[in-house]
Amino acid sequence: MKIAIMGYSGSGKSTLARKLAQMHNIPVLHFDAVQFMPNWEIRSDAVKRKMTEVFMNVHDSWVIDGNYSKLSFERRVEEADEIVLLLFNRFSCFYRAYRRSRVYAGKTRPDMGEGCQEKFDLEFMKWILWKGRSRKTRDLYRGVMKAYGNKVTVIKNQWQLDKYMRSKGLQKEREI
């Protein structure tokens, strides 16, 4: 089983990835943990690509959480048995990210790179509300839906996410 989870920041990708990986007893790769080193330092593109390739080469089954179109994107969507797109509206994502920042204040989330304490700063707010919703990003999601529609599940709100989780036999978890 190979599952690729993509979508907007704050939509619940990491939580869903963790739950699906646990359910199927397969490894999960969180791209935020690949992207960031301690103190939010960004890894080089070469190192990120290598980490992704090694993960995909070593595991026959996986869940990969994140967009990162430069990290084996074509291979990921091609190999995935299921692609989940979490396309919540910007205000839901903003609220969810804010709640998450309160829960993990001063801590590092389990799906984040070590030493990256949770933050909810102006730059991240702008990313959630505008920059992370660029035409390029929307076109990427549309392209995935068009090319891989038979294996794509689009989830746009909490009700749809709850329904999806029930269909997979997953317990609802208070989203953070």
C-alpha cells in the first residue's frame, strides 16, 4: 500500500498520514521533517531528494505527507495506490494551524524536523492564507486530479474528512 497525502498547510495532512500509517502498519515520511533541520534551517535540495529517494527505495509500502513538488513528485503520484488531496478553505486551515500552535507551543510536533519548535508567525499566516494557495499550487492539484482521478480522493472540509476516516475504519481525532 502506497499513499500520497497532499494539500494546503493546516489541513491535517500529517495527522491523517500518521493515522493511515499506523492502521496499515507501514512507514510514514513527513516532508516537513525532510525540509527542516533544527531551528528551521532548510536542508539542501540534493539532501532532501536523496532522503526521499532512499525512503521510497527501501520501503515497499509507505505513506508520504506533503506537497514538495521537487521531491520525487512524479514517482510518488505514479506509484501511489491512493492520493488524498486535503483542500480545506483558507480560513479552516488558518484556524486549524492556530489551534495546533497552541497545543504544541514551545514544542516540536512529531511530524516536524527535530528542534523546530511550533510557531505561528506572520510569515506562516501569510503562507496559509495566500502564498501557499498560488495558481501554481492549484494547477498542480488540478493536474493530479486530471491525470490520476481514479485514485484521487479530494477532501474539502471536516465532514468529508470524518466520512473518509470512517470509511477507512479510523477513529475521529480532534484535529489540531
